[in-house]
Amino acid sequence: MPQTLICPEHILKTNLKDKTYIVTGGNSGIGYVTAEQLAKQGAKVIIGCRRISEGEKARLSILKAFPSAIIEIINLDLSDLNSVRNFVKEFLSNQKELHGLVNNAGVMYSPEGKTKDGFETQFGTNHLGHFLLTELLLPILKQSAPSRIVILSSCFHDKAQGREGRIHFDDLNFERRKYDGWEAYAQSKLANLLYAKHLGKKLSSSGVTAVSVHPGWVKTNLIRNFMPSWVQNIVLKPVFKLAGMIEPWEGAQTTLYSLLAPEVEQHNGAYFSQKGIYRTKDATKGGWPLHSPNPNAHDEETAKRLDEVSRALVGL
Ligand SMILES: NC(=O)c1ccc[n+]([C@@H]2O[C@H](COP(=O)([O-])OP(=O)(O)OC[C@H]3O[C@@H](n4cnc5c(N)ncnc54)[C@H](OP(=O)(O)O)[C@@H]3O)[C@@H](O)[C@H]2O)c1
């Protein structure tokens, strides 16, 4: 069993006072641990979440552990581009700086459906919502440089339950082919990786570093469309732990390393992976950074085309 990669302790002890971070989906799973750790280190953390009541619960829980934590909750539904625009408006009306954007929120294996703006749920939520959010926040990220963008992808960008990650430019929303929840997840997670790659190139001399991440197979609620979370997290936990499932704290390590380690600046656009399920045995142990074994993850033309298509789809 490959070892879990752990962020060096000194990085998790750096003083982040006067730094501001956004974590999307910070009310649950990996995002919650990420937000809590940043707040523990003294940063101001803005959690973007679609259920304010859950965000409030997360805020109170973090405050209970760290009473001096600075946490704000702002409504953000990534499956609704209007909500993304409103989130950015509210954020910019109160904040003068942004040192890190963590595009963490996500859905997996969603039933066939559309976002408010008519995009396939997973491509629309995981990629397009975050695409618009990032583009609207780029000016403040540049002004606040050095700053970071960390995008949660997945080892399933390579193959998700046997379906290869590929951007189907001719049918991004499954309108001309039969819907497949794993194929759609793989496409959305490859889009996350390619967008980080494109940003890395575009932002090379701006002081903004953008990377994508595979956090590992983490005990969270993400599984819910495939099996009830409690089956994975309680009933099958002993078996799944033996098979490589890790705790949310371990699952946040790749995000925190990518967000805070100084050496990551030398890898703009790269992919950082915890151990994962990949088509090649070499890749399974992960790597900070890791060369993805999916050939579709390395075509700069595809990354550029995805950027152009996404820009048009979100109305930029
Ligand atoms: N867990 C794993 O094994 C694993 C492996 C590879 C990659 N990842 C990636 O890691 C990221 C975090 O997932 P997790 O494992 O921590 O899962 P999680 O516990 O289910 O957290 C996902 C978060 O995303 C939020 N979210 C979902 N749809 C949203 C929307 N339309 N607008 C705003 N927020 C939305 C959820 O909000 P609600 O609480 O309201 O649902 C929740 O806060 C995801 O991008 C996922 O693809 C996870």
C-alpha cells in the first residue's frame, strides 16, 4: 500500500495572519479541514457554500476548536452562474486582498441533470462554475500576488470506473450520447486539471500560481450518489481503509501543500496527487507533482480550446 503524502509540519505552522483565502464547499469533507487548518494558522477564511445553514454549522464548529478563527460564510451555488457572480460581488465589496482560492466543491456520479444555466450537472458545477469564479477573481489574485489557485481534480480524470477522461467538445452536455455518470465525472475532473494547466501557462509571470490536485480516496460525503455515505464511512470503513481510503485530515494534505509550500511556485500549472487509482502502476503512489498518465491531460491545444469554450459558455 503506497504511503499517504503528508505536508511538512513547518508549513502547517506558518503564520497566515493578514492572509485571506476562499474555500468553496468548506462546510464538508476536505474543504472543511482545509478551512479549519487555514483559520488555525491565523488566516481569514471565506467559505463559499450552497447551504448557508451548513456553512454556519461549520463556522461554529471551527470557532469552538479555535476561538480566534476568522471565518465568513457567503452563499455560493456553483450550479448557478448568477450565484457565482453574486458571491464575487459580495466578496469584493468587503475584501481588499485574496491570497488563495481553493476550488474544492464538487459532485460525483450525479444522476442525469442540468445546472440552472442548462449545462450537464458535473461539467457545469465542477468546472464551469469554478471557471467563472476564478476568472472573476483573477484581478484581485494578481493584485495580492504572490497568490495561489488550487483546483480539486481527481485521479478519476484519468479513468473513472473504466471511463477515460476526455473532453467531448462535440457533446459537452451529453445531448447526443447516452448519459454516463462516471464519464461525466471524468470529463469534469479532466477539465479541472486542464484549466489549472492553462492558467499556469497564462499566469507564469504574474506571481499567481495555479495547480490541480488529487486528494486521495477520502472518507467524505462525495460518494453519496453511488452509495449512502454511511455505508462507505461506517459499515465498509475497515475494508475500505485496508483498500486505501484515508481520513479527511489526510485528504486535505495535498491541498494544503499546494496552497502553502513555497516550492510549488516552481510548478505553475502542475498536477499534485496523493496515492490514487491510475492506469499505470507507477502513478498509483502519487507525486507532488505527478505527470498524469492520461495523454489527454497533456495537450496544450485542448487546454486552450477548453478555456475558449468555457469563456463563451459562461458569458465572458
Ligand atoms: N473524497 C474523495 O475520495 C475525492 C477523491 C478525488 C477528488 N475529490 C474531490 O475533492 C473535492 C471535495 O470533495 P469531498 O470529498 O470533500 O466531498 P464532500 O464532503 O461531498 O464535499 C463537497 C462539497 O462541495 C459542495 N458542493 C457540491 N455542489 C455544490 C454546488 N453546486 N455549489 C456549491 N457547493 C457545492 C458540497 O456542499 P453540500 O454539503 O451542500 O453538498 C460540499 O461542501 C471535490 O471536488 C471532489 O471531486 C474527492
